Amino acid sequence: MSSFAYLALDSDYDPVFADGTSLTGVQAVAQAVLTNLKLFYGEWWEDVTIGLPVFQGILGQPTTQRNLSAMSLLVQQTIESTPNVTGVGPIEVKFNNGQFSFSAEFQTAFGPAVLTSTLPGLSASLS
């Protein structure tokens, strides 16, 4: 199995550059997934094809079952595009009072992970 390292982020989601703070394994992949989900589609100048299409496909959409399924698919595709993600399990999405929240289980090359997050702001918890 290859190794995978990722910069740790502090509570404000800024990178931590201190020695010994890099994440590895499941935590590194989960942090990469969170970073991809926090990034708006087209926002990063170096690769405008990554990120969650929040403005293109989530915010402003009526809360119908069909739209929630489409939003779930957008989250799934963003997770699947992250390196070392080997599969995505159940994704639960909710849209309530202008806040989009989701919970996703996914498999990595290093083990399982769960991510729960809310938009706007995308505060998140990893496990």
C-alpha cells in the first residue's frame, strides 16, 4: 500500500506548517475529501474542474426528492474524485432553512471514514 500525506488544518481551516503535523492514512484522505468539498467548483485557479458545484447545483434549488438525490450525487462525485478514495457508501443530504447538510461514508485505501458537514460555512467533523 502506498503512503499518502496531507497538511493538517487548524480550526479555521488554515494549513498548519509545523513539523509533525502532516496527516497520513485515513485521516489524510478524509482531510483531502473535506478540502475538495469545501472548495467551490471553479474556485481554485490551478484546476477549475475540482470542487463541489454549490452555486451550479445546490443553492437555490427547490427541496424536492429529485433535487436532493441530485445533490447527493454531486457530493458523491466530489468524494469519488479524491485520490485514495476507493468507494462511497451511504450519503444522506438535507436542505433546511437555507442550510445544506450531508453525511457521507466512504472507503479509502487505508480504511473507512465518515464525514458530516453543513453549507454555507461547511463546518465539518471527521471520524
